[in-house]
Amino acid sequence: MRAVALLLGGMSAPGIGFTAAAATGPAAPQSLGQFDPCHDGDNTSNITVAATAGANDRSACIDPGQSLFIDPTGGNFGSSFGPCRYVTNGATKNLYVPTGLPIEYQDFRAGAQNGLTPPGVTELICCRPVNVTLCAGATGGTQSASVQGTGANGYGVFGSTGTAVATCSNAPYGSYVDERSFTCGQVGSGVMADGQWNQSGGDSEQCSPNAYSVYGACSTAGSGGWGNEYETIYNSCGQITSQGYFGPACYTQPPCTNSWSGPNYGACSTWQCPSTSGNMNVVEYYTGTCPGGQNITWSQGCTATCCAPNYQKVGCNGSTADMHDVNNCPGSVDYGQANGCTWGVVGHQWCFPFWCNGPIPPDNWIGCTCGPNGPGCGSSWHGSGDQSFCTDDNADCSGETTSKTCWGWQ
């Protein structure tokens, strides 16, 4: 006896089928299907017994008004033992369907095709549940799912629809549901025609919104200040649903600037006479605000005009003369010349006599003062003469404009 999947139906669907005509003449042979007492308890109320019946039980039994999916596949006979059929007993007696041997089941199908089954009996091609692969794009890998029809235990009749559903793991976005639709079709022909699920459309993915976010640059990058991070929002299927500068608050430093002043040329390495070729240092000084900014220094050739130092006395410090190179030759150094200055008359100026009681004298005039050493000129001579000391040529400072002789180091 072959193991047979006997499934209660209770469904009606359009499709390829065979409806028996009214019987005439002698009753059809038992091997073509007939009303039978359904011996040994083989009936639709005890599917387990029928599916595991012993060698003497070679039939499926369908009660009046009931339907049954018959799927005698597998075992020593292989899949050729018989294709799937959905049989409906529209009569008033139990229907005997032989499934013990492949030839018996084939004869029953042939009888249904040729109108030899009892009146009221219909037969349709059916599709059995099969596994398909879903979640092809999920990061967690594919999932195996069974195509489930709308009939008992996931079976379906020709022309009906079936679906396969799986939950897909899709880190880091989360998980989503992948659903694929199928239509029960036909493969093969004649008594060997069998049902086959055919995909009827693309996958339908049920994704959870706002499942994952990725954050990028701050909106104030390049300008500085407070802004918002660039946010990309994904659903659980890994699809971008929105993006823009609406992420968390962020702050960026204002940009620094790079700038240099110059070039600034140093002295030529050869300035002594006669002129010769040499080198000089050139510097561009960093004036920017960026951390790590540095001056730029390089050396380049030069031919200097010779410079002969010419030291002249430019001032006195007591008797010491302050000497300076008035040609400002490179390498020249100021120095003091001892006894380079002598005490003598440095000028003759007019004195304004009312310094003590009158207005401030104009430039180039000396104010007259009276002190313990007699009348004299003060040292606050406007314009020059800080080292000058003036003596009064007259006896006093009052009543007249007097002439003063100014002494000092020269």
C-alpha cells in the first residue's frame, strides 16, 4: 500500500477539471471509481487511517457532499505514482477512489477525464505546498517558505492563488516581511497533468518606517556656528525614506584663513666694495589664523651694490659722540666716540621776557627764568636744544627782549 495524503477540501475554484456524465449501461468498474461501502474505516472522517492504511486498504473514501485533496506521491513509486487531484463527491453515497496502486489511481483519473466516473463527481488538478526561497536582498540571508494555497493544509486547486511569507532579518535596519504570490497552474497533460505553483508577481515587502538613521556633516560646516546634522532615515527594508539637515543639533568652528605677507628681502650676503654676487634670504610671514601656519623662507641669488660706511656724529652724550653710519650699510653698528664732543656756544636765541608771568612762548623762543644764579634761560626750548644751556647777556629778564647765548656739547 502506498502512503497517500488525503485532505478534506470544502472549497470550489475554477480550473481544469473533469465532471462525470450520467452513467448508462453497466456500472463502471471499481477501478474507475464507484460508490463503495469504504471498507476498513477508510473515510473522510479518519484521514490518518486512510493515509497510513495497510496493504489491504487501497482506497480513499469521500462522503457525500464532501471534497478531498488526493496527493499520492513519494515512496517506492516516486513522484510518478500520481499527480494531485481535488475530488468532490456531489452524489448521495460514499465515493470510492482507488489509490493502492499507480495503475488503479491512473484508471480513476482516466475515467474522470473520459466521463466514466459516477454522476455528480468532479475532479480538478491541484497544487501541493512547495518550498520557495524568499528574502533575497536581506543582509541576514535567504529564508525558505512554503507556498500555501487556500485549501486544506495549504493545497490549492487549478486557478487559485497561493502565497509564501517569510520574516527577513536585515541588520542594521531591523526586519521585514517578504510575501510572494503564486497561481496554481498545470504542468504536463492528460492523465499525468499535475499542478504547479507559478509566481504571479514580484515580492511584496512589508517594511517598518523610521527603523534606522545615519548621521553626516553639520549644516554649518564651512561657515561655523550652530546647525543640524545631515540625517538619512531608512525603513527596515534598507530603503531611504527621507534625508536632510534635520538631525541632532551640532556646532562647528568658524573656518580659519591662510594668508602671508611679503615677500620680505634680507640683505645680500656680499655688500662690500667692489660688488660681487651672493645670496639673500626671502621670507613671507604667515598672517593667517589656521593652526600650524608657518612662515615661508627661501634663499635666492643677489648682486648687491657696494656700500661704503660713512660714520657721522649724530649726537652727544656728555663728551662722548654718538656715531652712526649715515649710508646705513649692512653690518654697520653705531658706536660712541670718546671726547668726540666739546663744550661751546651752540647758538644765539632771543628770549621772551615774560615767561614767568606771561603766556607760553612760541616755537624757537626760550623762556626767561630767575634763579639763584641770576637771570637765565630755561631748558624747555621748543624745537631743539635739549642739551643746551643758555646764559643771560643782561643783568635781568624784565622789561626788555634780551639776547641769550646758548652753550652746550657740540
